[in-house]
Amino acid sequence: MKNRIAAAVLGAFLAAPLVTACSDHNTTDNSAPETVTEATYSAENETTAEKVTSKPKKDNPEDFGQPSAVSELNRPQYLYMTDKGEYIYLSGKDGSEEVYVLDDRKGHTEELPFPSKSLMLHTDGSKLYYYAPDKGICEYRDGKSKPLSAETARKDDSAPERDEFYFTEDTVYFACPADSGTVIKSMDYSGKLSDKKYELEYKNARIVGIAEINGKKSLLCTYRISINEHIRIFDEKGGFTEINSGNSPYIVGDSLYYIKNQRLWRSTLSGGNEEAVTDKGCISYCFYKDKLYCAVTAGVSVVDKDGKTVEILKASDLENTDFIDGVCTVGDRLFVSGGSGAFRHSLAEIDENGKVVDMIHSDK
């Protein structure tokens, strides 16, 4: 079941594009080619996987940190929110497909006229941006859609994932499959392409985000070799280093969080001082009111700064819900998504203690 996305954090975003280089995550062909192109290798840019010092879980973890607005915006979400207070979310249709619904929160819902197998990506509060098969990223407003650039469309029938796109205030980054691996390109919101790109010799790369590392603005991408996740860090001049990682990497302050061996870990952005954040399982996580929230299929738990993990919500607490598939924040609110079967969805707002504030949607 395709990851269900939603976004809503509107505010200051990171703006300036970076320079030349590229990469991210793999799901199919994970083998590197025998030769490395000049664009991805030089004596100055030689890749060296940094040694990571693993530490046991701290009894008293430090502050979890606070994600930036742009970092939150690009996390997998389950709800989009417009300036009018409308919600956009996934719903099942006829028990065999998924559609996006616009909910005005006044009792009226309508199916958005997106093509089949579209993927919601982003909203600026008035315009919606989604991926449409064969057309790439499209802008939707007032009932009308328009493609932004054919460069964003895949040349095959494969479906992209949300983290193959990264939105800032004035730039959209997107990962493009290539014969030699992956190329990350960028454009402005009119669809005008930048001549700056990032190339990686691994397929199915994904974009982690943009951060300052050792005083340099850097682009972080993730890719997979076999079952192992790696991150390549590109600086403004195209030089790069590589570190080990895990699934669902998230830049939070000066830390990198990720899921590895079904647990949540974190390290510094440069890859050092790796530590387990919790001993409990984790398939999805977010940060809300100085606390860390982790989801597993059975429910949602909260981890406080003292390292205590407490389950606050069970899947059965939501209507018509057999499993939880994620937890996220939108603005200053906390949401949990679940489902039953392949095409039945449920979505609820909860408070910081796990109490259901609003059962937004539930497919019967």
C-alpha cells in the first residue's frame, strides 16, 4: 500500500539551491555499476564511509531537538491542510483503489479529480502539488490542474515515493531514475529548471534534506546497497562523504534520526556518536511538544526526555481500524493514520496523551 502523504507546515522554508551532485534510496536494482563516472568521483571527492561509534541507549537522553519547518514539511504526512482549514487525505473507493478527498470540515467532502495512482506531495495553503503518472508534478487550484515540467515525469510506469521530492520556499528538488543511477534535479514553482544537479551511481535514491554540516550547506541523499541504507552528503562544491544510516532518515537540529533493526536510532549529521533512542519497535515517528512519538502496527507510544516509553493509543481505539501505519504532525497538531485491509483508511487527531480529539475519517 503506497505511503500516504500529507503536508501542512507553512512558514519559513530553506531557499537557496545547492550546486552539482546527486542521490538517495533504492528499492529495486541496488547494485552499483563497475565504473564510476567523473561526476561522482575524483581524487578530491573520494568517498569514505565514516566510522560510526555505536553507544547503548542512554538512560537520560538529551533534548530530542526540533525539526525545522522545511524538514517537517517534507516528512511523510497523512493530512494536508489549506489556508481555509480544509483537509486533504486518502480514502478508499469501491474497495479496490485509493483517492484523495477534500474535506471542508463543515460536512462536505468531495473526491479530487486527480488521475488514478496520483501521489499528493505538498500544499502552500492555496495551491496543491501532486504527482500524476505520465505528467509528473502538477499544480492544482480552483478545480484546474497544470503540469509544471515534463522532466519530473518518470519515463516508465513505476510509481515514485514521497521522499523522492523535496520542497522549499522557492525550489522543488526531485529524483530522476537514470541509466547510470539517479540524478537529482531542481526547478522553481513555475517549472523552470536549474542547471544544478546531483548525480549518484545508485538507483532509487531519495532526498533526505538540506542542512548545514561543519559550516557548509549540504544536500543529504539516501540509497540502499542490499539491505543496508547509506547517506551521501554533498557540499556546495559537489564534494561528498558517506555515512551508514537506516530507513526513514530525518534531520532534526544537528542530529539524524532513522529506523534500523526495527528500532529508532540517531547520530550526528556527520555520522558519529550513533545511539539507540528507544528499545521499542518503530515503523513511523514524529516530534511534538518536546516529545518523540513512535508508531507500530499495534499502536502509538510516546518517549519523553527521560527515555520512558509509554503506549498511549491502540489501533482498536480508532473506528474501523486494525492497524496503525503512521503518526505525524501538521502545524501544531498531532495525527495518527491507520486502516483495515488494503484500501480502508482511518485518520484521527489526537492530543499529546493519545486521546482522540477528532475522528476525521474512517472507511467502513
